[in-house]
Amino acid sequence: MRSSVVFCVAVSFAMFGFGLSLQCYSCPQGSTSGCDVKQECSSVEDACLKVTIGDIIHTECIRYADCDVRILAQKFLVPQFTSRCCQTSLCNGKSWLERLKEKFSG
């Protein structure tokens, strides 16, 4: 009996991330120099979003179900953009390639 309770608690922690909410970088108005603002996502926001429109990068918390390109196109009202949704904390920051380019361009 005791081992089954321990197992259930362990599975719950694994599924719900020890009760911690997701954190994402958040610059919903956009930034050309990257974004260091961190935001705790609400309980319904289960993904981080990064949208690039030209030189401007928008980052924020979002529902993973809203990561569909059609939904994002309606939200940002631009004809061309790239987007990335991910589901781990702070995963919508600069990629290693972006950081490497920054290091050698300055």
C-alpha cells in the first residue's frame, strides 16, 4: 500500500512539474535586441512562443493549442513570420546560433 502511494506521488510530480509553473521570456510588443524579461505563465498557458517578423522578435506565454500558424497569423496580422512554440521553461530565448553570432559580430 505504501509503495503505491509513493508511486502515485512520484508520477504526479513528473506529470505536473513539482507544482512549478512554466516560465517564458516575455516581450509581446517585440524587441530587436532580444528579451531578458521573464514571466510566470498562467495555469492555462502551457507553452512559450517566439515569433520573428523581420528583425523584431516577439516572445510570450501561450496555450500550446494556439501555436497553429493560422491562429498566429490572425494574432500578429502580418503576411510573413516564423514561429516556434516549446514547452520547457525559458525555451523561447535566443538560440545557441543567435548567441554565437552576437558574440562574434560585436
